[in-house]
Amino acid sequence: MEECLLVERDGPVTWLTLNRPDRLNALSDELLKSLGDALEESTSTDAAVVVIRGSGRSFCAGYDIAPDSAEVGYAAERTPVQDRDRLLGNIELFTRIWRHPQPVIAQVHGHCVAGGAQLASLCDITIVAEDAKIMTSPALPLGGGYLSPLWVHRVGPQRAKLMSFDAGRKISGKVAAEWGWAAEAVPADDLESYVRRTAHSLARTPAPLLRLKKEAVNRTIELQGLLTYARTGAETDALLHQTPEVKYFQESIKELGLKGAIAAFNAPFAERFGRDA
């Protein structure tokens, strides 16, 4: 069985590749655990920079909510407290990226959806392909508040609300950089070589200096409440998972599949405004 996370050392740079290309690198429990373990292991190496990327066509399609995934209906199968604890566990993992002693770059191509955007939002530097598709939800209102606080941190409240309220809204990598969600956007064909060059350029600075520089910037953001409101988002999401509306959409995924459930959700809108509205 192929590893769900690939680890590669390239001199002072560690590459962590999400490796579930058949699922667009959707985040399973196994992949999340492997990512956490790899981050922990990287702290004991002499690497100066970490890069997180995705294999295949996309960076990450979010949490795995396909009909044959254990993620489907997870809110309904747990108590609200259990669900909140599960969501907080994900936040804690991504917080480990935020507080990792080495700078972490997210290399984003293809789709970057929901949990994938959450992961990238807590990396130190996000570099995207210009044609990447960035979304805060998998085109269905399956919860709320889990990602929005992190988007407030990156793009401000109005744009965070726009992405959160309008299910399935997406922006290109180019727009993501213009908004400030990403540091830079480059042509897709140049993305890997550009990130590799950037990572090695950062790694010229001694690792202890990089660590203290990172901590200085992060402390400023944390004083503004970043990690507190990221945790608050988990509580809001757990509450919404108990609503009849979200339970309806969860059942719709089971019955129709993810694509079918999205099509059913969009049908009235498409009928009124046209196929491409």
C-alpha cells in the first residue's frame, strides 16, 4: 500500500507531499496523523525549511467526505462535545505548523478546498499557482465558522464572509495573492521550481535565526487573537453539525454521492440564473 505522505530531504529543505492523488489528497485520519508525525520528526533534523505540497492534480480537496469515507456523518455519530474535540484536534495539528521551529511553505496547485485551505492558512508562506482554485467549503453548507476566522486573519472580514456565506465560491490563485491570502502567485508550470528556489534561498539564513524571526512575527499575530478565534471556529462548526439542515446535506451525500449532492443543491439556482451563473 502506497504511503499517504511522502517525505523527501533536499539538503536543508524537507518536502512533505500529501499523497492521496485519487482523492485529490483529501485529509483522512491516517494522512493527518502522518503529517503530524513527519512534522515532529523534522524538528530533530538539521533542515531549515519545510515545504508542504500535494501529489497529482491538486494540493488538497479538504477533509475526506466521500460516501465511503468514515468522515461522512461524523458530526451525527458523535456527541457535540466529541465532535468539537475532533475538530479542535485538527486545529491543534495545524497550530503545530504555525509554531513549528522551521518556516513552513505551502505549495498550492489545483484545488485547495476547506481543510486544505485551513492547512495552508496556518503555514508561514503560501505560494500558489495562478490558476489554482481556492475554496472555503466543498460547495455544500456542511458547517460554518471553522475556516472563516483564519480567513479574517488573511483577507479581512468582508472577504472572509463572502467566501463563507456563498457555498462553493472559489477564487483563483492570482486573486488569492491579490487579496493577501497567498504571498505570491506564479504560473502553474513554474510553481515547483519557484518554490524550490525560494525554500533554498530562505535556508541560506541559519536555522536559529529563522526560528526567532518566525516567532517574532507569529507572536504579533497571536496577540491579535489568531489561535483563540481559530479554536472558536471549531465550536461553531460542532454546533452547526447538529442542525437539521446540515444533517440533511450529510444524508444527501450518502444517498447521491458528493457530486450528486452538490448538483441537487445548485439545481434551483442554476434553473433561475443559468448553467454558468
